[in-house]
Amino acid sequence: MVDLACAQETQVLDRFFETLAMCEDKVTYGPKSVEIALREMAIETLLISDKLFRAKDVEKRKYYVRMHDRAIRDGLKVVVFGSMSAAGQRLNNLTGVAAILRYEFV
């Protein structure tokens, strides 16, 4: 089961980086950019690290939980990355939150 989750994480993150290389306006990362894309319904897939749900800062933790819950409520695909997996560590190096977009969004 763990191998399946890691494979899905790797596949989604690889897709993120491939899209970034081909058209950087079809992906976004960082809390503010992802929040704006979420508000504008531009997100196809939300990538978020479970590390953000364990932040020591309670407000920061609530912020990411709300972001996750809103994406679920809006029917978006959400992939929560384990921070110990290789893909999760790569995502954490990229701020811990990113998105593949439905369309180019600047």
C-alpha cells in the first residue's frame, strides 16, 4: 500500500515538473500563488505535503488544512505527500504546496 502511494506521489510530481518545463504558466507553487489559483478555480491537481499539517504554528497549520478542505469541497484532485518519501522531500524543497493548473494562469 505504501509503495502504491509513493508511486502515485512520484507520478504526480513528475507530471508537475514536466508541465513546468513545457509551460510554466500551467503550474504554480508557494502558498500565496496556490491560494489565488484555488480561489480562481484554476487548479486541476493540488499537491500538498503532510508536513504542513504538522506545522508548529497553529495558524499556519489551519491555513493549509483550510486550503486542503476547500480543494476537496471544490472536487479537485488532491495528493497529500508523505514528507518522508523522496517525492515528498522534493515537494518540501519547493515550499510544500504546488498545483497543476487547468489552464495557463499568470
